[in-house]
Amino acid sequence: MCHVSVGHVARIFEEAGLPTVIVMVRAFLPRVAAMKPPRVVVTRHIMGRPMGAPHDAERQRQVLHAALDLLVSARQNGSILELPEPYRAAT
Amino acid sequence: MEPISYVKAINDYYQGLGYPPYQWTVNTSAPFTPLSKPLHKCRISMLTSGGISHHTREPFNPTAKNDLRLDEVDFQASPSDFEINDSYYDTRDARKDLNVIFPIERLRELARDGVIGSIAPRLWSGFMGRIYNRSKVLEESAPALGRELLRDGVDLLVLVPA
């Protein structure tokens, strides 16, 4: 239930005035979306690899960038951004 | 191949062990705080629930329930100095490269490149799996962490659940 705990934590901080963004794999999206966290970036990655494959620095950076960009661009609560890129093993 | 329905699989597994059905939270609105300054001036902290611990500390108990332990992680720590103990997800790739679940080196690159202002001195690992005690999280653990973030002057928090 760690996704759920993290969803609670995000909501609490946001209520207290601290902007948050969650980065997670798609598998738990339905449950997390029901909690309405403030901002979520969803990757089409395998569970346990939310940022990308080991040593795929390019993808990891891209996901982190997307999360930070969502912090800048989101104008409303409950913003969920799904990144289209499928999981890839590092070359 | 059909995708695995993790939520159903988890429900089936825990109910098979004799636990009652988990009461998933459903909220109807989301709180929202806009970013108050440009990213390149923001100080960022990060939290993972992936059971990562620095080798100088006790490892997390991989099968713990309601474990509200929360570790501070030095923002300059080396990714190879961590262990990962969590029976709740497949940790094999995160063990090969911590950045898979806790992108500490990617954060440092963004700070070096000036995309973000700075990284908070303390990052965080905790709120591991199987926390059924929602009120404890809501009323104690999260507010306690909030006070520490305030002390570090954190402008935004990135959360990466495993």
C-alpha cells in the first residue's frame, strides 16, 4: 500500500502549502487516481522501475524532467500526465 | 500476454492470508498549491517508499507491516551505498541502479545544469508497504516530515513510490 501512503502524504503536503509530484508506474494508477493526488506522472514501465531501466540515465532524466515540468505547467488539482514511452532495457 | 492486475492480485493474496478487504481511499477533490517561484530557484527534496537504506543503517524489514520508519538520506550519497529490502515489489533492477527508484544522480545533474535551484540536504526513504494505519500517517508521520522539509527550506517534493 505504499502508493496509497504516498498519495496521502502528497495531499497533506499540498494542503499545507508545499507543491508535490508523484512519479509511478501505470499498474497502480486506478487506485492512486481515486485518491486524487495533486499531480502524478505515470510511466509505462515495469513495476519497481518507475524512472526507467537500470543505467538508462537518459530515460530517468526524461521522467524526472517531465515531473518537474508538470509542477510548472499544472493549473489544476488532480493533474495526471501519462508518458507514452514504453519500457526499454538500457543499451 | 495479459497484463497482471496487481491490485486484484494483492487483494486476493491478503484476503487469502485472512486479512479483511482493504478499504481503498476515494477522495472527491485534490488539494493544490501552485509553484511559487521558477524551478531554477526551487530547492527540491525527494521521498521514496521503496525500502532503500544506506549501508550505515539497519536494513528495512522487507515484510514489515505498518512500518512508519523514515530515514534521512544525504543528498550527496553514492547510489552504490544502499540496500533495498522490500518484499512488495521486484527490487532486482533497483539494486543494480538506485536511480531506477530514487533518481539521486539525476537530481544532482539537474542541479548542476541549473534546471533546479538546489537539492535539499536531506532526502527521505520511508512509508514502506503495507501501511494499514492510515490515521497514523495522516496525523503523525506526514506532519512530522512536513516540519523537517520546512526546516530544510524545501520548495517542492518529488515522491516516488515503488
